[in-house]
Amino acid sequence: MFDFFRTKPKKYTDLFCEDFQKGMTAKDAVILDVRTAGEFHSGKLKSARNIDMMSPNFMSQIQNLPKDKKYYIYCRSGNRSGQACEIMSEMGFEHTYNMAGGIIRWPYEIV
């Protein structure tokens, strides 16, 4: 009758740090940091763009992005970035990648 345990399939891909790092070097890759401005300024991935997931204008900023790019999205732990990937997928973005575990698991350079 009711299927409480049925989960909706993800429309994005979770990547661990090594695969995330490889993917973000692609020519059509865009790196999005969805943390707050304060978190962003405390250390970020090289060439990342900050669009705060909790900001009231998050949706309007996302709508202005080209849909033909590959978006590599991260936050502190992977939760907000997963939500951002889901929102973007629902808006028609076909290539969204979430950094599983977030920047706290990132073993590479932070600027």
C-alpha cells in the first residue's frame, strides 16, 4: 500500500575526492562551492566559484548558469552540495557531481 522505504533515484553522481579532482580538470568543468562566504574565504578549491546554498538568491544564481557544462559541487561535508546537485538536476542540469564527504575529506591543495 505505502512504500515508506522507497527512495527516489539520484539524478546526480557522488564522487570521492580522487575522481572529483580528475573530473574538475575537464575543459567544460565548473567548480561550485555552495558554502557560506565565510567558509569559502577560509579555504577553497582552486578556481571554485561561491554560490551559497543557504542564500535567498541561490535559485536565481543557479538559473543563470549554462546547462551544457559539468558542475563539480562541494561543501563542508557533502550534504549541502548533494542538495544543490538535486536542485540543479531538477532544473535541467544533466551533469552534476557531488564531492562525497565534502572539503573536510579533501587531501589535495586548498587555496
